Amino acid sequence: MKTAKLLLYGLAWLHFFATSYVAFGQTETFVGPQLGFFAYTTVLQNNYGQPLLSFFPTTDLRPGFTIGALHNRRHQFQVAIKRMNANQVFEDHVFRKEQHLSYLSIPITYSLILNPKRKYKYKWYLTGGVGFNLLEKADVMHFVNGNLVRISDYAAHEINHLGPNPHSNKINDIFSAPKNYDHSFMFRNLDFTGVGAMGFQRVLTKCRVSVELYGLISLRDTYVPEWQFPRRNGRQTGTYNLFGGVQITMLCFL
């Protein structure tokens, strides 16, 4: 239900701008598929108030679909929908944490075409906007010395190994967490993001093919407040999703 509502809001937003511009110039609508190759990493990981673990970016190939409008060959408004995976492995020589998050991503963007004249077959553009990432699944698996354990056992081993965090009084929340590996209760259902891109479009007879560098980053902590822990030095920092990569889109004008 939330997904349908957000998609309808996005389409309504696009329809408002597209129809508003019809009276002032030429507006063309388009639809088309997308394919993106993305790298993902976590910014300022949440290790339950303990020292950060080592990690490396992961990659993923994700299809999508877009609908939009082009006004006066310069102003492009667009709504897309795709699934994004935020998978990450954090580890050191004792502890290991595997995070598997799945989002339905709905970015709403505006693109400024820098060279809109008809004589140019390659159109360069800049893009900005916001995104709504709806959490579909969140699995987190915890390991100590290579053995799969529950989150409460993981936290207990961290305390025994590293000592308690003097600035956190939330340790009881960890020990009372559910015993399964579904950890969606930790994360916000909606990850609100900023979106940016730059690239070019190749103009064809009825379509345009765009190739762009594309990125999005969380604008707020991805964890719910109850699962936001201060560092051992007392600083309170958030945890953010960061995606970046190359995206190809076919814009087919109606």
C-alpha cells in the first residue's frame, strides 16, 4: 500500500509539472527501461556502539523503469522505479556481520539539458532530485570466530572482548531483540535520499539513449532512533546508504 501511494504521488507530481508547461511551450512525454551497475557502501556503520569493522563496497546490476516529460528540449522531469540491494560485510579477525537490505527505490528528478538545440545529437545534462527507498527486507547475520550467533550473543562477545561502551545505555535493547535473523525492526521503513547524476543523451529518431554517472545517499540515519548508538568516544553519528555507478536509460517518446 505504501509503495502504491508513493508511486501515485510521484506520477501526480510529474503530471502537474508536465501539464503546467504545456501552455508555455512544447512538452513531450516518454517511457523506457533502465539498467544500472551500482556500487554500494555504508557511511559510518552501526556496530552497536563498538569500534568499526573493516568492509569493502559491493556491486550489483539492477533493472528499472522510468516515465517522464521533456519541456522545450531543455527541462526534463522524471520518475523511476527500481529495486536496490544494500548488501555489506563488516569484519575483523573475531567479529563478522553480514547485512542484506532490499529496497524498492522511487527517485523523482529534474534534469537540465545543457545544449538543447536540435543540431546537437549528443545532449549533455545535469540531474538532481530526491528518492524514496522503501524497505522490503532486512536480514543481518552475526558471526563470532566464524560461528553464526544471535545478535545478543554477538553483543555479549563484543563486551567481553572490548569492554562496554561507557556512553551507551541501550545494551538491554540488544539482549531483548528477536531471536531470528529478520532485523527489519532496526531500520527505517523509508530511506529518504538525495539523488544526483550527470551524463549525455544520444538522440535517435524516436528515442534517446542516456548514459550517466548516477548516485544517491541517505539524508537521515537508516536506523530507527531506538537502534542508534553513540560511539565509544561519546559522539553520536548516523549510518547512511551510499550508491554510485553507471546507468543507461532508453527514453521512448510517445
